[in-house]
Amino acid sequence: MNKKVYLGMIADIMHPGLINIINEGAKHGDLTIGLFTDKAIATHKRLPYLTYEQRKTVVEHINGVAEVVPQDEWSYVPNLMKYRPDYIIHGDDWKEGAEKYLRDEVFEAMRKIGGEVIEIPYTQGITSSGLASEFEALGTTPQARMKSLRRLISAKPIVRIMESHCGLTGLIIEHTKIQTPQDETREFDGMWASSLTDSTSKGKPDIEAVDLTTRLHDLNDSLEVTTKPVIYDGDTGGKVEHFVFTVRTLERLGISAVIIEDKVGLKQNSLFGTDAVQTQDTIEGFCHKIRSGKEAQVTNDFMIIARIESLIAGKPVDDALERAFAYVEAGADGIMIHSKNKDGLDIKEFCQRFRQKDAHTPIVAVPTTYSQYTEEELAEWGINIVIYANHMLRSAYPAMVKCAESILEHHRCQEASAEYCMPIKEILNLIPGTKK
């Protein structure tokens, strides 16, 4: 009976280094590939370009591979204890750095089951991460961008979305990341095209004064320099007849989702709450708009998310729940629940009660006023997507005002440049393609 050999891999981009380690593994026995699922990858790296099923199809047709099984955790230990291989194969590049703790776990697990760790010399000059960076520089397609939001919702405990109102903020969201002590790469998963920040950046009120064509023209600046999914703030969606064309246009551009709120009349920002007139649509009227939008879309990947304004309008959670279930029945792909209360308890109650009847429909939250809760806490409530809806613009404005005031105060820009401005060389290096 042949020995059992285990090799874990992502296998998004196949290259000679991976083929080499597969060949080496097959020399020792029947080779099982533990193929990392999107769920296992999502908290440590960006999602692969290919889906799990696509990657599985490629790997299982490589000579030397006897079997492909899912690896649902970043840690190898659960699969090692489940399949109990005689050997595990890994490149020797994990002896130092962020993955050293994984190596320590594997050695301990293999000691317990009486197996052996075989480390293969790292193939110099080529890495999956390096190739991924090159592919990322090439951009994406509308179809790939649009599909990625649903994959993220399935793979992650909570999807992290940040507001973007120009190409520069899009680049910040695309590239900003931190590395945690637990070897997690933490970054934003996508962008929120906010009507509030779109209009504010133009010096106009948030009353749907900026038309769809203008907003999409500006959004294209971000689409040209980013690859991450976009959720579009559709306000009320306008007239049903107009919303149909909005859906088709957004879908064609590769936008992943549109969120529309169940209000009618002249838009007033929701955070005014009952201080401004907030008139909700009827349940029947808004359901008709949702159904019309769903009938208009071409693919199954585009999402229409219903934003419920009951709590903003001073109505009870019961009203919000009644609307939520009706909107899902009408075809809504997700529910956004909004509130201006600072304790967030009405949001928590809504989510927990909604989840008692509906365990699957994604819930979106915008914790602008109840910002004390962590993403982990929001996920425990049943929330799938958190949107930081206006923070890029809100942080930029005070800095620009202080810079302007400093120049007025000192009759020169030296102090402003030193305290509020990034070096000009950093600007030149910030935008891809500026420096050859």
C-alpha cells in the first residue's frame, strides 16, 4: 500500500515552482492536494482570481495528483488530523517570517500522528504573490469585478467596504493593507460609491442633485485604476422606469450591487432622522421597484439590496422586519438596515430577529452613528457587509482646511508643507505609471 502524501496549496496561478513541488510530493506516494477554499484564504490574502471549482479542475488534471480535497482553514492541522498522511510536503521558505508559526503547528501535528515533514528547496526567481501583483497591475474585467462581491460574502465573516469618491480614494482602498500579528492581511474588500460624498465633493447638497450620468462619469475614474468590487448608492432608485435603465447600466459597467432606499419624494439625508421629512414608499410600491430591477438585469451576479428607512423615520423594529421579509420575497438580494441611534441596539434587535427567520440573505450595516462596535461584534449580530460610508471625504476636509488656514496665517506654505502635506516625491510615486 502506497504512502499517503499531503500538499496544501492555493493554486490560483500555476508556475514551475508549484509543478516542481507536486512532482516531488508524488515521488513519496499517493499525493493529496489540500486546496485552500475561498473561506480559508479570505482572511489572509485577497480572493484568488479563479473560484475553488475552477482551481480544483486545473489541479486534479495535473500528473501526479491522486486526489484533491478542500482545506477550509488557513491552518493545516485540521486536515492533517483528518487525513493522517505519512508525509506533508512544503517549500522551505516558511522557516522564517510570517508563516513560521504554521510550520511549528505542522511539525507538532505530524509528530502526534507519526508522520514526517518533507521540506522542498524554494524555487528561486518566481512566486505566486509576485505573479499575482503583475496580474493585478493589468486590471480586471467588468464581469470578474461584479462576481467578486458574492464570493466575498460567502467566504468572509464580514465584508469591509470603504467610501470612495474619486480615483485617488479608489487607489487608497485598493492598496492600503496591514499585517496583523496573526499573519492576517487586513484590507478593504471593496468600494462604496456614495451619493453623499459624490455630491459633497462637488459642493452640492445630498438631494439627488447629481444625475446618474455625471456620477458614473466620475466613478469611472476609480474603475480604471482599481479591481475591487463596487457597491453603488442608488438613493431612492428614482422612478421605476428609470431604475430599470440604472440597473442595466451598472451591471454593464461591472458594478456588483446597487442599494436603494424605500423613500419617496425629495431626498433628505437619513442621518437627519425625524428632524427632516422622511416619507417611506409603500411596501407594495417598493416591492414593484425591486421586481422591476431584478427582471431588468442580465446576469445572476448583480445584486439589488433594499435599504430600509423605518428606524430612521421613527418607526418600530416590527415595521422594519415586515418590510425586510416582503422585500426579500420580491427578489432583493440583501437588506440594508439603517439607524441614527448612537447605541445601535435597534440595529442589533433587527438583525437578531431577522436571522431567526432568514439565515441566508445578506445584511448590510452602516455604523456611522454606532461606531463603537467592532466588525467582529457586527458579524455576531448576523451582519455580512459593513460600509464605512463617508470617512474618506470626512477625513480629507479637516486636513485641507487646516492647510489653507496655515498658509493664510503664515503668509507662506512652509509650515503647511511640513505639517499637513505629503512630500511631492511621494505623490509622484503614489500613482502607478507616473515614474518610469
